[in-house]
Amino acid sequence: MASAKANKKAAAVAIDLPECPVCMETMSAPIYQCQSGHSLCNSCTQNLLPPMCPICRQNLTQMRNWQLEEIVSKAKVSCPNKSSGCVYTMVSMDLEEHLKECIFREMECPLGVVFGKCSWTGRLKEIMDHFKERHGSFCNVTTDEEVEITNVDIKNDDRHFFLVAQSKLLFILTMKIDTLQKMAYWTIQHIGSKKVHKTIFTKYILRASRTQEGKLCS
Ligand SMILES: [Zn+2]
Ligand SMILES: [Zn+2]
Ligand SMILES: [Zn+2]
Ligand SMILES: [Zn+2]
């Protein structure tokens, strides 16, 4: 029993997951076997032509390697962004979810989505520099201070973006002026991980210095 316990402990340590011998990608379920027992990933099993194991030339089968699948699904893996500073380790089946919101991931410029002309990609910690450099007029680098937006002409449809850094959190503040609806819309978007997002409570106070014909809507 003692050895079984020791094995369990060892399994919790981050390991390098087995790779598919054909495409060298990390294995994940479903894992199939050839007639003599070599394990291949799903995409190689489905796409190899002729459907033969490249190692032993035996036929591929639809036989799953359940044990390997289980080991792979329970193994703890380090985040692939480890070299950039992510210390996160997780069960491999949670990896995909984590990668979507890892703050060390390569991400696209959030303004690129809006304007479609920014091709920058980089990491969250570099985004402030990028904004200053390329989108300087939108960039408001205040820390725990009020964001002041001046000279807004509310007679024309327009959109204004601001990157606001407050207590190490990054937000994109968008203001949209819609003259047809006579409305100004505000949105605040937190850039970062969902995990952090759940723990923050932020209070926004909107103040217009002069009441003009547009309505404010928050
Ligand atoms: Zn493969
Ligand atoms: Zn084989
Ligand atoms: Zn990560
Ligand atoms: Zn950009």
C-alpha cells in the first residue's frame, strides 16, 4: 500500500506528457493503438494514408489506449507560457481553458478588433507600451485617479477608447456617441484573466462637466 501512495504523489508532479510518435504533438484523448500496440494521436489515426503504423507497418485500429488516456488526463502539466512567467500547473484537461485566459499568453491588440488595422500581438504586460506607442491618443495611463475625457464633440458620431491602468488592473473604457439616438454609451472591459475578474470590485462614477443635449447612459 505504501508504494501505491508514493505513486499517487509522484503523479501530482508536473510531467512531460507523452508525444504522438508521428506528429510529435502532446497526446490527449482519444488515443488509438496500432495492431501491435503503438499509441497514436487521434488526428494521425484518422488521417494517415495508408492507415498503417509508421513504426511497425501494422494496421491502425480504432482500439483506444484507455490507460494512457487516463494518465494523460490526470497528469499535471505546466502552463506552456512558463518561460514567460506563468507558474500555473494544472490537470491537462484544464489546459485549454487556462490558455484562453493565461495572462502570459500572446494576445491580439484589443483595439485591432475594433479598427481591424492593428496587427500587434504580444503579452498583457507589454500592452500598455504598445498602446502608448501606437494608439497614444487613446491611452490614458492614470493610476487610481480620475479619467478625464475632454474635448468630446457630441454633435458627431464618434468612438473614444482609453486604456486605464488602476492598481495593476487594465481596463478599456469605450465611449460611443450616437447622434441619431442622442445617446452616449460607456463600456468598461477588464483585460486579463477571468479569475482576477471575479475578484475585483470596481466602482465607476460618471460625471459630465457640462450638461449638453446628449444623454449619458452607463
Ligand atoms: Zn499524431
Ligand atoms: Zn505500430
Ligand atoms: Zn499560464
Ligand atoms: Zn494595437
